[in-house]
Amino acid sequence: MSEIEPAPDQEPLRIPFMQRVLDNHFLLLFLGVVVPTVLYIIWGILELVQIPVAP
Amino acid sequence: MSKTVYRTCPTTGLRIDLSAQALIKANAVAAVVFLAIGGLFGLSVALTRWPAVHLLPADWFYLALTAHGLDVLLLWIIFFEIAVLYFASAILLNSRIAAPRWAWAAFALMLGGGLVTNVAVLQGQSSVMFTSYPPLMAAQHFYLGLILFAVGALIGCFVFFGTLVIARDEKTYQGSIPLVTFGALTAAIIAVFTLASGAIILIPTWLWSIGLVSNIDPLMYKLVWWAMGHSSQQINVSAHVAIWYAIAAMLFGAKPLSEKISRTAFLLYILFLQLASAHHLLVEPGLSSEWKVFNTSYAMYLAVLGSMIHGLSVPGAMEAAQRARGFNNGVFQWLRKAPWGNPAFSGMFLSLVMFGFLGGISGVVMGTEQINIMMHNTLYVPGHFHGTVVAGTTLAFMAMSYLLIPLVFQREVAFPSLAKWQPYLFGLGVAGLSLFMMGAGTLGVARRHWDITFTSAPFDFNYPPTAYLLMGLNGMAAIAAALGGLMFIVIVVKSVFFGKPVRDRITLAAPSGQPISAAVASYGSAGTLRIPGTLVLVGVFFTAFVLYYFVNWKYLSEVWPMR
Ligand code: HEM
Ligand SMILES: [Cu+2]
């Protein structure tokens, strides 16, 4: 709720770290694509290309 | 740019962009049409696998099985999901929809692609099952249609993201997006990975079918294809969990027990759910145990934890709301007094229970590398996923339809007394399908198999008589499920095209005192943890889960005696 103006004698409203992460939709999109791409696809492909070709 | 036209929903008070509304309608109607077609193929498949009936000849069986998987798993589900994405963004955020022209282009691509692939299948040269593993090769337009469909759906996801950006910039909501929208966001994120993986693998496969690429490595194909095939199931889970929360909010005014915990559970989905794709490759040589076990066990358990959180949180939210309304007697009065005659509620609750007990438990069992070996590629697998994607997702989407008809289509639900029974009949049929197929799978009956008697096979092989019994029961369950599905189609078609218009405020089942928009379209927790009934239900679930899990290890120890 960044638009809320803090009263002059108040600390600015602090949004907890996790809530800021969860509100950052494009960060979530990035994580949701990168994590499986690295751990499932890239790691998997690296293993597959190491299989020797049958003579 | 043309000016956005809105109406205000008399029931929820939400401001509705009419072009978003039209898009939701189009996608939902397309979804239901493909459900009807695909369901019919499903019935014919089940009747073929009923040994005493053995309806279709072998080539038609594989054609019908391909069409079934394609029409229900891809077309029905993803069209409906796009409708859910537009609903959860434009409508719940009180916003206009981003780029309606693009959204219509997406719809056209999906519809065109879906039809092209269906034609390819019906022409008979593409009975490769919806997985289309090379070296099986389908007609080129089979792949082309799928690619067009995937690109269209991907555009739909970006319209959703665009709408989120517009809503934030135009300040149509305050603070964080509502939980239901967050669930839809989870679905959309997983969808981006899913559809991109699909395009990445299907484009070279299409070129191969044309003759421009000489070879597709089957294992490489399987690896990337399942990044789509499995992850798309996780779109479903996220979408139907979002719908559970939406229905709980709309019928009970229920708020999640804790926004923080429910959102964290969705974050677990975003990070880990897609890795479980690896369970489809558990018996594949060439991939290390480290890769298999990491992706299916460690990561998957975190995602399962997410589901268990939702499984506690959704009934808990309803219990808290019902108790706040005074249903405080004993442990279960809140549940007894729930609107069991309202198909939106009964469908949603059956979906929740069956997804957990049938789909969830069997999924964890099969996702365990060691015990997977006992049921890999048996009928246990379709038994499991008719528990997830049919009892869970399809039933949740049906339940949601009973709310979309009055709220978005502005029509009364036709044949109300039929509608009352529809979720029960469909649920019963699907529970049977799921259990009987799992039972037959436990006895070793293979999936995707035309003739379990092996009449023309060079070797003699006999399944135990129980397997035949189970396949017969499965056929009967399929008839019940198909009737329940038919009832749904009839109700939707009649309501949407010939229904009485709804102009005024309607009463959703349990008036909660607060406006529905406040419950479904804003941030906030229930602020109570007094949910003894839910805790009892969760206790029952865990007991069943643990027992079944260990029974399977015991079976395994008998398969593989160590002496
Ligand atoms: C009337 C309802 C339905 C009936 C009677 C039915 C029945 C069946 C049967 C008997 C099989 C074949 C198992 C085999 O031989 O391997 C099957 C496969 C399948 N079903 Fe259904 N089903 C129904 C609805 C659905 C729905 C709504 C979905 C998805 C949302 C679905 C998704 C699938 C998929 C993906 C397969 C696997 C196809 C393949 O192996 O290629 N089914 N179904
Ligand atoms: Cu899977």
C-alpha cells in the first residue's frame, strides 16, 4: 500500500519482505520459469547428452 | 482506443468490463463444447475396456483414446482456465481487460488450433495418443493445431498479466491482489512455463513430420514434452484451488484462515510443482537417480505441502465463516448446515474431498520412485488422474459454472432440480472410474490397451478374474459419469442460450452479511483458528494417507523379497 501517505511524525509504512515478494508478480513469473527450467530441463538435458551414442 | 464499457453486477457490486465478460463467455462455452465431445470419447473408451462389451475395434479405440485425452485434458481444461484467468483479473480487480483484441486473437488461435488437431485425429492418421511420443508420427496438422492452440493460450496468459499491470496502474484495487487472483496468477505463471515447453518441443516435432528434421530423440522429447504435459496439470491444480477459495468466499463470505499461509502455499506451487514432471520419467534409463529423486521427492513434497495447506485452509475458512454465522453446535454442525442442494457448493466440496483422497494420496504414492515401479504405465495411472483432473479440476470447474451462469451470463440456471443432483452423479461416477482403474492397475492391467484377454497374442496370459470384474465396474462407473456430464452440458446449454435473464440481485446460498465483493475480491484473513471440524477431517485424511503409503511399501517388499 505504497500510496498511503505516512503522517509526518510516523515512520513510513513498512511492508514485510515476504509480502513484497508475493506482490511482485513479475519476480514470481521469473522464479516460476527459471526454477523448473534449470532443475528439470537443463539438468535433465545435461544428463541425456552424456549418454554415449551406440556404435 | 475504444472506450471501455462497464456494467455493475447487482449481486456482487463488482464493476464488469463488458469485453472481459464477452471473452469469459466465449472461452467458457468453447470449453464446454469440447468437454461434451471429449466425454463421449471417454465413454466409448471405457466401454471398450469393459471386456463383456468391448465396444470399439482396435483402431477406433486408439483414435478415441487420442481424441479423449486431447479434447478433455487440453481443450476443455485450458479454455476454461483462460475464462478463469480473465474472471480473476478483470472482474475481481474491478479493472478493464488488457488488449481485448489480442484476447480475441488468442481465442481464435486456440479454437482454430483445437479444431485442426481434432480433424487430424478424426482422419485416422494421428492415433498417437495425446502424448504423441516419437517415433510414432502423426499427420503434420496434428502438431500444427497443437502449436496454434499453445500460442493462443500463451497470448491469453499475457492478457492476464497485462490486466494485472493495468489494474495496478489505474489503482482499481488497494494493497495486494485478492487471494483468488493470486491463485490465478500461480496458474498463469505455471502456464507460461508449460506452454513455452510445449512450443519448444512441438515445433521441431512438427518439422520432423513435414520432413525438415530427420530425427527426434525419443528421450529428449519425453523430457521436454512432460515439462508441458505434467505442468499443465499443475495449472489445473492452481486454478481449481483458486476456485475453491472463490466459491467459499462467494457462498459463505469465507475469508482464508491466513492470507500469508495460503499465499505461501501458492508460492510453493510456483517454485516446485512443475519439477514433479520427472515422475513421468521414473523408469527411463539414462537419467540419474539424483535427478529423479530430487525432482520427484524433495521438490514434490514441498509442493504437496502446499496442497495440504490449501486442503486445511479451504474447509477451515468455510468452517470459520459458518461458525461466525452461529452454526456452533458440536464439531460438524457447520458442515451439516452447508448448502448441500446448491451444486456450486456440493461440486466444490466433492472436488476438494476427492482430489485429496483419490488424486492426492495416489499421486504421492506414484511419485515415489520405489513404489512407482509397481504401477508405472498400468491403469493405476489413469485411475489416479481421473481423481485429480476429473474429480478435482473438472468438478470444481462445473461448480464454478453454476456461479458464472447467473453472474456472468446473467441467466438463471435451468433445470434446478437436475442441477442439484448433477455433481453427485458425476462425482459418484468419477470416484468409481478412479477407484476401479486404480484397482485394476494394482493387478497389473496395462493402460492404453485394447484387449486384456490377449486373444490373438502369441503367448497366453491371464489376468486374475478380479481384473475383469473391476473393468466391468469401471464401465458402469463410466456410464454414471457420462450421464452426470451430459446433465451438466444440458443444463449449461439450456441456461446459456435459452435461459431466463437475471437482472436483479440474486441470493447466493448463504448470505454472510458482508458484500460478496468484500470476501472474494479483497485481501484479509478470517482471524480465527477455531476449526475443530476441519481438524478432524484433516486427521482422517492423514491417517488414510499414511496407512495407504505404508501398505504400498509392504507390497513392494513382497514383489522384491530380500532373502
Ligand atoms: C465421462 C467421463 C470420463 C470417462 C468415462 C473417462 C474414461 C477414461 C478411460 C476409460 C480412459 C482410458 C484408460 C486407458 O485405457 O488407458 C481414459 C483416459 C484418459 N482420460 Fe478420461 N474419462 C472421462 C473424463 C475425463 C476428463 C474430464 C478428463 C480430463 C479433464 C479425462 C482425461 C483423460 C486422459 C488425459 C486420459 C489418458 C489418455 C491417454 O492415455 O492417452 N477424462 N478416460
Ligand atoms: Cu504428472
